[in-house]
Amino acid sequence: MGKTLRFVLLAGLALACASFGFGQQVVEDAIRERVKQYVAAYNAGYADAAAAIYAVDGTHTYALGITHRGRAEIAKGLREQLAGFQKGTKIAIDPLHIRALSADVAVEEASFTLGGLKDPSGRVLSPIDGLCLAVYQRQGQEWFAQAVQCMVPPPPPVQK
């Protein structure tokens, strides 16, 4: 293989790698923005705006084991939760790792803290910390949560 051809192939490979890296950052930025939109809407009590980050056929399985299927059901469930036992709560979400699987699919691993929950007597409970795994899909120029599953890890065992 000639030196010129080798150089062209290596330059093309370097450009392709650089393009993927740039694309990865664009994906991360877009998903972080969607997370910010969700947090702002949730914390303002706007269930429909929070649900807007989900794909029309998206799903969300909450830490309590409840699964809502479809954006409309997610919005309805959020309205019920925000008017009920989660009224006045605030959520913080920290995307820990976002990885593009393809040009149109990405996975996000995140931690969350839900504060402001109250017991039946009205006493504020300790914040709940948990983890979520989300699959996002790009539709046109926007990223939508296709499937989100959250959990609250059990406390560590007590040392004897």
C-alpha cells in the first residue's frame, strides 16, 4: 500500500473517530437538557410538561414499582402523584453517565433525590435517593425518553 493511500486511510479514520466523539458530546448535551426540562417541570408541578420529554409510546417504571405506559398515561400518573402523596416534593436528577449506542439511541444512568415527602401526619420525611436507567431515542431533532426504570437501593446491612 502506498504511503499516500495509508495517510488518507489514517486521516479518514482519525476524522471518523473525532466525529463520533463530537457526536457523543452533542448527544450528552441534548439529554442533559431534557433532564433539566423534566426537573424544572416536575418541581413546578407541571405534569404535562414533565411528561413531554417521553416518547408518545414511552414507559416509566417508578421506584415504587408502578409502570406508566405512553406519554398520556405518564402525564396522568404524574398529575395524580403531584396532587397526592408527592405534592410539594422536589426532585434533583444527576446524569452520571450518558452513552450513545447509535446516532439515534442513547442510554443514561442517573441518580436522583426526591425531597419533601410527608407522612400522613404531615411530618417531612428524609429525602429518598435512587438510581434510574433511561433509554432515549432521537426523533427528528429531539431526544425522547423511550424507557425509564428507577429504583431505590436498600440500605446497607447493619454491621454487627
